[in-house]
Amino acid sequence: MDKTPVIHGVKKNMGFILVASALCFGFVIMTQFTASTPQIQGSNAISELKQVTLNGRKEWISIRGYDRDKPVLLFLAGGPGGSQLAAVRHELSELEKHFVVVGWEQAGSGKSYATVNIGDITVDTYIDDGYELTLYLCETFEQEKIYLVGESWGSALGIFLIDKAPELYHAFIGTGQMVSFLDTEIMDYELAMKIATEKGDSEIVKKLESNGYPPYYGDNVTWKSAVYLNYLSSYMANNPNIHNSGYNTFRDLFSNEYGIWDKINYLRGIINTFNAVYPQLYDIDLRTDYQSVEVPVYFFLGRHDVNAPTSLVEEYFNILNVNEKEIVWFENSGHSPWINESEKFVNELLNITKNIE
């Protein structure tokens, strides 16, 4: 039997596979290089997506504003491992008229996912890099201080940063404020169990019972936590009192800022970085660890937030020793007032900054 045609066929198919693979790889690389943030027109406007080196780690930031001479506002994303470059641009675009708005891909998230081994990330990694980024922004835009906004995990990171270097910040605005990570997880677990039991969601009850009470450690932290976190997020999404209730993950994931590899790392950060870092947060309680700060603090709280219990924030607020502090309530918001009531969020933030300036 003449095997020549078979060999030729195999070679032809292998050649096709190699060419197709090369084209796909080339396309992925191209999307990485062409990722960008949409341009803002104006002689003094700025709209950049760039990589900066923070403590030897290469991390990405977006910088957007209609006037580069306006005050700088750094937005700290949730997570750990969350990426919100696109979300902030979509939801808080009005801020770009009043500030130079900076989004930061923290180590282990999105475009900065591979800047460091995930297992090597600690809470100090974020504090040290946030401090270096603040110095970079102050120097680049020739400002002595910047504004700091943090959501969820980023709200705790914001407290860490103003404690480390109060001289670098005008004010801190925390939303979806985290206070005690372990207490939050236990309260979320218990609430999810209560709601699921009352609604007869037996599958959720079984999963919660099987996983047991937090804290969780090991390889399944993300998945075990997701049972009650996602359930409570769905519960808020179905609350008619909460406006614009959900994250638009599909829109954000396919925004200009992310190449194909970034999109993959967007999801890897949410899963892997959260799994590695979150257990390190269980011992942190702002009520005991950060009772005094030197920077004005404002908490923007959703009245219907069940992911970050507002009762813990009120406890922290009452003992927080600081010259200026305030709780601003958002009556039609859950865990994310900056999304649920973005217009009010912007207006309240502007009122604060006007008083400070």
C-alpha cells in the first residue's frame, strides 16, 4: 500500500494547524498592543493607558480627564483581584470633567495579573504599590496631594494608605466599605442561609451547609465564598429599591482597555488572586487596627447593601478619631452606590471636594 498520499495529507493538515495557530497567536498579541482608553478631545485633555513600575512591578493605570491641571483622583478597585478600569470610565465619566481620574490595575488583577507570582502577593504588596503610585501621580501632575476613592476591598486599602502617608491625600471616600473581613463573611453567610431557608432554595442551603461557616482556606476559598456572595448579589439585583443594580461585566470585559489575554486575566484575577489574598484579610478589623487617621473620611453607603454590612461601618464611624468624617446614605443603592446611583455619587463627591478646596 502506498502511504505517500496519507503522509502528504498529514503534512498538509499539520501545516494548516501551524499557520492557523500562528495567526491566532498573532491576533492575540495584536489585541494586547492595540488596547487603549478612548480619547478625550481638548488641548489640555489627557486619556492614557500606560504601564508604570511600582516597587519593581510593572502595573497598568488609566489616566483620564478633560483638563490635566485638575485635581487627581485615584480609584481603588474591589477584589482583591478585581479590575474596574472600564467600569469606572463607563459609570463615572462625569468625574473626568472635574478631576484627572486614575484607574489602577492592582497586582494580580486584569492587565497587571502576571506582574508578580500570585502566591507572593500580600496586603503589604498593595499598600507599598499604592504608596508608590501616589508619589508617581503627585510628581507627574505636580500636586502635593490627591483624592482617594475606594470600593469594597479598595475601601479598606484606602484606609491603609491614608494611615501610611496622610500627607499625600486630600480626603478618602469609601463606598461598599469593608471594616472587619471575618465578621463580614460570617454575617453574609448567615444572611444568605436565612434568606435561602425562607425562600426554600434548598440547593443553596445544601451548599452552605456543606461548606460550613467561614473563614475558608486552601484552594476553594473563591468558590466557597461565591456561594453566599453571589446569592446576596442576586438578592440585591432583585430588590426594586436598588437602581441600576448590577455590574455590566460583559460590557466591561469587552471594553477597549483589554486585549484578549487581558480578558482572560480579568477572570483569573477574580478567581485566583481572591483565593490567594482574601484569607490574609480575616485578621484585619478597622475598628481595632485603624481607630485614628489624619485625613478626612467619608463613607458613601448603600442603604440596601447586604454584602458589606453597614452596621459595621456605623460602629467604625462612631469610634473613628478624625477631624472630619461623614456618612452619606444612598437610598436606592446596594453594595455599589457608584454604579447604582452614579449621578448622586458624583454630585456628593463634588460637594465634598469643594468644601475641602
